[in-house]
Amino acid sequence: MKKNLLCVFLAGIMSASLLTGCGSSSNTTGGSTTDSKSAITIGVKSDLTSLNPHNHNDTISAYATRHIYSNLIRLTEDNEFVGDLADTWEYTDDTTVAFTLKEGVKFQNGSVLTSEDVKYSLESQKESAKVGHLVSMIDSVEVVDDTHFIIHLNTPSNALISSLSHSGCAILNKAYVEEQLAAGKKIEDAPIGTGPYKFAEWVPGASFTLEKNEDYFDADRKAQNDKLIFKAIPEESARTIALENGELDMLIDVSTNDAGKIRDNSSLALDEYASTRIEYFTMNEEKAPFDDVRVRQAINHAIKKDDIVVATINNEGSAFDNYIGEAAIGYYDTITKYDYNPEKAKELLAEAGVDNGFTFTCFVSNDERARSATIVQANLAELGITMNIEQMEASTFYERTGNGEHDACMAGWVANAEPDNTYRPLFTSANAGAGGNRSFYKNPEVDALVDDAATNRDKDAVAKDYQTVLETISADAIWTPLYSPRGMVARNKDLQGFTPSPIMMHNFYNLHY
């Protein structure tokens, strides 16, 4: 597994970076001038949803929280788990892990990190509907002294160390958070961490800004720029124009329709990499008629994925049948594949008693997914099914689909370094809704397989568990997987210091001109 992910990282390594966007550029044909810029402006497709790392599980929010906060563990670009806040750790038995913290690490308010902060953070995270699944294996945290603590597990876990590197496992300042809550405030109001950047400003719906933390504890990873400004620009062509005219230094969410234009612009660079991202159409199984597997299988036979790849991402990727990205650890080609077969779809709908059609609403959160939804809408109309499309801002989408208000929705996922962090949130009963399982799929067999894969020390047994999960959920047709897009980051050609991450957990502290 390590070798597989390492190959992904090596294949993905390339330099990507961008400009700063304060409107000071005199160059209107491809980014700002290269006069030592201390602020880097990055374009993203939507706003963040929360500055509390325990209250979100989306990529854009993580761009902020991963740079404000630190974790006990971090994953290097060479696919190695190393200490971040943790200096050392040791398994004393299968369910006991002793940790030592680095000494003298300070939060951005000047207070010193202690084991009590770790205990408070992990216990707080366990209560989260968004990222609690990451630490479900933790039974308790025992504080030994200020720099030593012990994590007691409720079961052996193959996922603990990887999970502790996830942005959802960020370490909070206990005293500060308790003061905020006592004053009727939220963590989001003024987040304090130990990361390379400090929170500066959040203008909801528009932008969020981070400033360099001069007292960051890791000298080798100190920011090479003074400020990161993330601009939320939902409209795709507007993002590209902002990059071209110098308002942006970097564009994370590159419109596939504009990729060719960026490639042809001598002032810009387009860095392409293998990504674990997949996009899919999912149905809420708690709502009829999607509670009938035959209806879900019919929909899988009714959708022309190749048309979606052309219309949605301009062929900058490929049609996809699986439930986890091909470049991800935990991928196995053991799924049921549904060919485009409208006649078969009609037979299945007739068996389910809905051959006269039905009407439902599909939620989407951005332009790309809206284009996919339009193709699905047309395909289903040929079967007499009416699909209404409701597009909304990302935070509203996550809230409403987490509450199960949708009949169906367009969604996506980027697998990280630990398969459990994909299989558990997306497919287990405990995470139906806000935890990530927006199909509200509940299957005790799948739950048991995911649990066994997380604890079994036999690698072959773990592989078999995951293969069986894929066989089961694809036979149950809980989604219609659609496509896997090519990873792309655009930048001003003179911006340096960026290495794209296949799991889209990009770091920005090295960006500089």
C-alpha cells in the first residue's frame, strides 16, 4: 500500500504556484508582476464552511484550518508519517499508544501546548458528526504530564496514525476554547492554533485571509510568504479571468473548459497530476422510490457517463465505475459495472412498479456538478423520470444533504492516505448524513467489514474486506459513479514552491516569487 501511494505522489510531483491579487498588477495578460510579492492570492470555487477543524470535512475549509492548526502527525510528500506536534510515539500493546509532545510549542496566543490540549481536542472531536469517525477507535486519552500522554484504544486499529494526520484531528487550545465558549463565542470567531499561519479575516461568501505565524515551531516549514488570501469565485470563467488579469496568483479549481486556454498562455503554467478525486450521483435511500435497489440499478443503466465527461469536464478526465479513486490506497476493481442500457433500465423500473415514471429533486453545489446534473436529467427524461435541479451554495448543500433533505445529489470525494477514512464515512450506517454517507445507506454486513478492515492485522484479510465492500455496495447501486477528473492547478509561471497533492491536501507555506 505504501508503495502504491508513493507512486501516486511521485507521479503527481510538479511545481505549481501563483500570484498575489491585490489589484496591484500592471500585467493584464497573465498575472501580476514578479516584484517580490509577500501576499499570495489563491482562487477557489466556493467559500469555506467552518474554521473549526472539528466541524467540517471539506477540502476548502481544510485549506484554512490545516494552516492555522497543527496535528500530532503529518504525512510527508514522500508518504511517510512523521511527528508534527508529536515528538515520538510507541505502541506498548495493540490498544495502547504512548506519545511524547515536542517541548515548547506555542499556540498563536502565546500559551504553551500541553497534553491537556491533546486530551481536550480528541475528546471534543469524538463528539463531532463531521469528523468523529476518524477517532472512533479511541477509548480515552490519559495525561501523564505536560508532554506525555497515552491513547487507549477500544480496539486495535490500522487507521489511528493516519487518522491523526487528518485535518479533522487538529489540536485546539483547551483554555482558549473554553474561554470563547464561556463568552458565548465560537471557535470560528477567532481560531487559535499552532500552525504556520494565523487567522486574519473571513468575509463570508467572498474570501478568507491567513497571515504568517512568525513564532511557528517548525523552522524547516516556516511560511515563505507573509499572507495567503483565498478568494471564493463560484463562476468558472470568472476564476480564469481573475488569474489571467493578475487578480489571482494561483487557481486551485481550474475549469476544465479553460484548461486549454491556460496551457496556451505563456504567462501562466498549468500543473497536472494524478488525483484520487471522483464525482458521483447518489440517491437518498430513505426516500421512495430510491429505497428499491431495482430503481437505483435502473438509474445506473440509464446514465451516459461519456456524455458527462465531455459536457462537464471537456474530456479532462475519464468516465468512472468505482467508489474509490483508482490512484487511492484501497482501490480494487471488483465492482459491478453497469453499462449504458436504457432498455434494461426500463425493465428494472417496471419490476419496481414505477414504469410510469416519477419526479424528484437533485441538489448540486457548483457549476461543474450542475452540468453533470443536466445530462443526468436528460437521460432520465427518456425513461419518463422528471429530475428537478436545485443549485445552492456549498455550506447550504452540506447542511441540507447532511440532514437528509435531498432526494438525490451530485457529490464528490477525494480519498486520502488511509482507506478507512473513505470507506467509513461514505458507506457505514453510523455516518449516514453529515458524516459523509449522503446515500443514507445502512448495511450491517458492510459495517462489519469496514470495522474488521480497520483492526485486522492480516493484510490479505483487509484487502478481502475492502473488495467485498465494493462488491456489495456496487451490487446495491448506492451511487452512480460518474467520472474521475484530472488534477489541475494553474498559476502565474513565476510563482514557485508548490507541490500538488494527489489527495488535494495542498500546502501553501512554500509559495513565493
